[in-house]
Amino acid sequence: MNRAVIQNRFLRVEAEERGAQLLSIRTADGVEFLWQGDPAYWPDRAPNLFPYVARLTEGSYYLDGLLYHMDIHGFAPYLDFALKEQTPTRLVFELTSSKRTLAAYPRVICSP
């Protein structure tokens, strides 16, 4: 999995493409501010949860009379985002719609 890093004299931030997940937020002297995962409880750190947080009743919902299924926390935590921009102070990840996303969430959200 590709990892991206930005840092300055105060912080180092690391993220990965899967879920556009933050992996680490660490101070210059090594103090970690982000949960580092524990398989006994929850192995992830800080993925993007979209289009909802938690579980759907029976893993499903209805929209316009049609039944759709999604895993816990939607689909974004389980998909690879594209790293669209990386500068010394900024990371921009992008997730575009696909057959998989549209099968679970048929609404396309457009940014202005």
C-alpha cells in the first residue's frame, strides 16, 4: 500500500490510499497522537467513513423503493483512493464512483 507523508518542524503526518486513512500524526519529538491499531480491538487507525458511520439495520437500506446493501461504515474505508495532490503541507485524496460504489450508493455527489 502506498503511503504519503507531509511534515514540518512540528508534525509528521502519514496517510495511505486505502480509505484515505491517516496512519500517524507524530510530533517532532516522537509523540504519537493517533491510535495505532490493535487487531484484538480494531486494526485501523482513521479511515474515512462514508457514506455513513456505524451499521445499517441488516446491512441494508431502501432508496426510491430499491434495496441496497453496505458493510459497516459504508464503502470508503475499504477502497483505494487516488492521491491527487501532495505538497509539503497538503495531501489530497480522491475517490471516484465505480460499479462497486454505485451498486451500494447510487447517488453521485458532485463538488462545486
